[in-house]
Amino acid sequence: MTRIRALAILMTFTANTACQAADAPTGSIVATDPATPADHQTSADNSAKSWLDRIEKRASQIKTLHAKITYDRIQQLVGDRQRRFGRLVYAAGPPGRFAVLFDRLLVDNRLDHDERQYIFDGQWLVERYDDEKLFIKRQIAPPPRPGHPAQGADPLALGSGPFALPINMQKDKVLQRFHVELIRPCTLSDQPDAIQLRLTPKATDSNGFTRMDLVYNRRSLLPLVVSTLDDSENQSVITLSELRVNTPIDDGVLDTTAPTERGWRVEVKPWEDRPASTGSQE
């Protein structure tokens, strides 16, 4: 699996929030009032869409977001599990920017220091692997040209890849690509105050996703967990905690400048349709 593919699976992240147990029956079903099957589905769709409306409205109010992040990657066929710990920084823009900064890795009950970073500055997407001294920088938005301002990019949009963070959720775009259900009771968190949305691609997803579960806090409408399942039965679960909204961001965290120390391998891949420019600093 390529690094960018693995990161696509990572960032198609399910927002974790607790479902309200008081009004939820046992089992995992689509929430709706008793009715005929056709009415059942229509009611369920309406409930999910009403939550998408609220989440989109809340997203428009988020200018910055800080959170601790935990990423679990479970390869079910081979029984392998890894867990990474770090932090997320997001700035709405425009253009939107983000950094996911991991610093610890847990495998087989062993916790090691392991730094890797994923940073997007509105034009360039960086992957930085400190243990390998590898820095990859891709321009994923076209550069500004005379008479044409910079167009920006949205690598966080659900289904647009290679990333998906349900922070800047847009209802119309979600419904174009996914069937959306409201799941009760919440299956991804034991918190007492959450809603869970299940997204199923309407067509084959380019990143191989077969299902996404997004959980939001029903009061703050902030994402707390994302769970995805791909066509190889691999599961990814991202959990956010200690969220802070609309607090200042140190721009240095979103810096995509390549390291200048000796020993780093630096790959720069510009937007133009031509062979990537590759540099090496040995």
C-alpha cells in the first residue's frame, strides 16, 4: 500500500460522539418512526439530512480547531493493529490548511517515539517521515496565473481524497456521493451525548472505502471519531479529544518548508503535468 493510499484511509476519519441512550432502542438500526418500509426509509433520510444541515451550519463557524488525535489501523485479515498518537491543527482559510503531527506509535504493547507529519498549506501537501529522513511535497492545487487567482484545493472534503476530515462538512456534496443513515444507538462511543451518521458510497470509491461512520457531539456538533472500512476489510478509527475551537494557531505548525539538514531525501512534485522534480540532500 502506498503512503498516500494509507493516508487516504487514515484521514477518511469517523467523528466520534456518544449517542443519547435514553431515546435509543437496543441494537444498531436506522432511526425512524414505525411506518411502512418506504416511509421508514424516507423518515430515516430526513433525520440524517437534518443533522447534516446542523453540522454544516456549525462548520461555517469554525475558523480554527486544535485537538489530540489517536489513529488506530486494524488489518482484520492478519490480526495486525497499530495505534498512533499526536495532534491535529486546522485553519478554515480560505484556503483551508491543516497539520496532523504524530509523535508516538504503539505496537504489541510497545510504545515508541515515531514522528511523522502531514501538512497542507492551501497549495502544497507535505508528508514528512523523520525516522526515514524522507520529505515528500506535492502541489495539489494549481498555482496562480496572470488573470487567474489561486484556486486552492479541499483535500479534506469527504469523498474527494486523498483526505477526509468531517470538519468542513457540506451537505450537498455529501449527499451527491453517499447514502446517509442515522444510526441508533451509537455503536462507536459510550459517551452519553452523540449522534452517529453512516455514509455508504453510491458508486465505487476511488480510495476503496465501503463504509464511513461519523460521530458528532449533538450539542457542540464537533467531530470526535471517524471509522472507515475498506474493500480489504481494513478498519481505520480516528478519535479526537480535548478539542479547542477558534483559538490562535502558530503558523510555524503549518510550514511546508523542506528540511535543510544533511541526510534528508527531499522530493518535490509540482502541479504541472511533467516528471516530478526530485532533489536529494545527502
